[in-house]
Amino acid sequence: MIDLSSDTQSRPSPGMREFMAAAPVGDEQLREDPSVNRLQEMAAALLGKEAALFLPSGTMCNGIAFSLNANRGEAVVLDQESHPNMSEAGGPAWLASVMLRPVVGPRGIFSVDQVLPLLSKGGTHSARTAFISIENTTNRGGGAIWPLERLEEMRALADDRDLRLHMDGARLLNAAVASGIPAATFASFVDSVWVDLSKGLGAPVGAILAGSTEFIERARLLKHLFGGAMRQAGIIAAGGIYALEHNVERLADDHANAQFLAEGLAGIPGVKLVYDTIPTNILFFDVSGTGMTPQEVERGINALGVRMGGGYDGAKVIRAVTHLDVTRDDCATALEAVRQVTRGGAR
Ligand SMILES: Cc1ncc(COP(=O)(O)O)c(C=O)c1O
């Protein structure tokens, strides 16, 4: 199966598996796992933060950061389509007891003007706004990258209004490779930031949360509380080390493949790209012009050995995400599958 449903479908390569098998390990809870410690040091340096913490998932990174960046009952401004608002099983409410104040930014990139009306210092009636959460790149925004000027404006606002800034950097390294701007530069504007190791970087498990030493010490407590503290976790952390050493620069191939895919899709009668630019590795397309539903197209291409993700925008569009297990030839095959299936549609 050529799996373009998500970059989470990437699998550990033979080289990564070998490296993982040979990893030195210790008790991670006691901070004695050399591989976990090494990965955390590498990530802190990469993100330009004092400290970093290895966690089982990006969702746990958000759960912990949301809990630490706000007090119970306080409010968070974030994009309507952002992962914590759409896809974390109510984690912000359940784990962090925060109120979400969503805004709708073009491609998930919102402005200071949109945030301003949602800010509150608190009092007896309104919840104090504690922080702003930024997704970079934006998943449902088609892999869009936050411009540095926009981050700078958010930082100035945060400083002025005593807010914290959090960055969900599940795909921050895609942003860094595509823009040529170091991940640490993006991260320099925010107080807490994390990157996922299990998406385009190809590791099987894990994410890294980074921030000040004090923040990460408090994050350790919640890691334990949420059941995320592990034992000989060096085996999986080694996948992350390998990913950071081997799989970052090659994200450029995924971006080029996404571009190739987008250009091909745009040439198929009745198929329309949702966004006119493809900054990184995610694209969405609308098949309504073919007379077929996205579900019919998905079923058709599945039968030809190609998977793309549905369920986005009320299941009205199809998502395709490139990653290290999808080659340029695979993308050409996927395009042919969409072409073949939609030719059967009633136009
Ligand atoms: C933007 C974004 N944030 C958070 C997550 C959650 O990451 P994880 O699957 O590692 O829990 C995802 C996963 O798809 C994501 O796309």
C-alpha cells in the first residue's frame, strides 16, 4: 500500500532499527537512561532551549504544556482547526481544565488583531487569558509555515499582556527545512515548544517538549502523573536520535514530492486543490467536480493500492501527506490511481 494518509505512517528504517537495538539504556524515570538523556540534550540544542523532555507522544506534550502554561479555569487562544481543539479527545478540558477561545486564521495562521478581543485580565466574570497556542506547521492549514514577523508580533503582545506562548511544533522541522530558518529561530519566540519524532522524521514513538529548565522540571512531574514516565526508554529514544541525525534534511524530498503530487492533482479534471500553495508536506484536494464523493474516491484508490486520508473539513476533502516511505514513483502511481478512479465519476 502506498500510504499517503499521514506522515505518521512512516516506519522505522532498517538502519534506525539497528541503531535502536544497540542503544545503551538505563532507568529513564531515574534520569539514568543515557540514550534518553542524549536525545533530550540534542533536542534542547536544536530548539535553542535550556532543557527538553522525552515524551511518548505529541498529544502528551500539548497536555503537559497546556497544564503548565495556565491555571485551572484560565483561557487559551488558539486556532479553531488546531490539533488540541479538534483532535485531542478534549485533553485541554480534561487534563488542563482550561477554556479554549478559538479564532479562525487563514490556514491556521491568525493575527494579533484576532487575539486582542479575546484577551482578559480576569476578574469575577471573565476567565483570565493565560496563553496563546500556535501550530507550526499547521496541519489542517495544509502545512503552512508561520512567518517570523507574525511570531514576533505575537511575542510582543505576549510580553505586553503577560501571556505565555506555546508552539505545537509537531512538524516544526518541516517548517525549518522548507524555509531555511533554523528551528531554534522559530522557537525563540515561544516559551514552550515541541517536535514530533514519529511523523516525517520516521521514528516509531515519541516527541520532545522543550523550554526553560524550570518549566521542564515541572513538566517531569506531569509526565509522571500522566503515566508517561518510562523505564528503559532508550530503545525508543534511540529512534529519535537516529531521526535527528539522518532524517531532517531529507524532509526537503517530501516537500518536493508534495509539490509534484499537487501539480498532478490540479491537472485531473474535476479535482481542485484546497490551497494554492504547498509549503511543506501536506495537501488537501476537493473532488466534488468529478461527481464523486471523497469516500468513493478513497475506496477506489484503496483498491488500487493507494491510501489517502479522509474525514477533513467535514469529510468534504481528501488529505495527502508525503513522508520518507513514499517515493516520487509512489506519488506518480498515486496520481495515476486518482486519475483512473475519477475518470469513472459522473461529470
Ligand atoms: C499539529 C499536530 N499536533 C499534535 C499532534 C499529536 O501528535 P501525536 O500523534 O504524536 O500525539 C498531531 C498529530 O497528528 C498534529 O498533527
